[in-house]
Amino acid sequence: MEKTLGMIIAEHRKEKGMTQLELAEKMRVTDKAVSKWERDLSCPDIHSLPNLAAILGISIDDLMQIKREVPVSSKNPKEVMDILFKAVALAMGIAVIVLSVLDALPVESGITLLGIGMTCIGISLLNNKG
């Protein structure tokens, strides 16, 4: 079961050995407000979250249970290139189909675009074997 914000506040407050009243005084709210937070009847004001996290000795991400995703730049470059080649091949295929239907693409250009797409697929396949 995922922890609620109230459960996280209560857990970290107790780890710090603070009472609800002590936390309330540090947050400049009433102990009743802290009690409501911990019972998930209300939430702290969004502007007070950085202060609450600091008092509890945790990050705002931990307080709000934010899970960070891995940025694209840290992915394997081989995987990124594979996706890129497949995307180019798909784009070339779609462009040829659409432009052919609209009679806006000379045959030579269509063959060139399909050749580029096939080359990208070939590179992607070779990349996966190596």
C-alpha cells in the first residue's frame, strides 16, 4: 500500500522525536492542523511544503513521493540511435504514401525516400546484431 502524505508526515515527525505540538510550533500552525494532516483530513499549504520537508529532514520529492524518471540523455546511445533510425524509416514511408496519394511526389523522389527509409532499417537491424 502506498503511503499517504499524512502517513509520511507522522512517520518522519515521530522519527525526529517531535510531538504534533512541536511540529505545529515550528510550522507556525496549530497542533490541530498537524493532526488533520496526519489523518489525511487536510493537507499542508503548498507554500509550506519546503519548510515542512526541511523540518522533517527529508526532500520535497520524498515528502510528495515523487519518482524521478531517467532522462533520455542517460539512456544507452545505441538504443537512442536504434529508435531514431526506425523513426526516420517510418517517417519516410508515411511521406511517400501521403505524397503519392496527393500526386505531389515524382516517382524518382519516392524511390529516393524509400531508399533512405530502407537504409535506416538496415542500419537499425545491423545495430541490433552487433
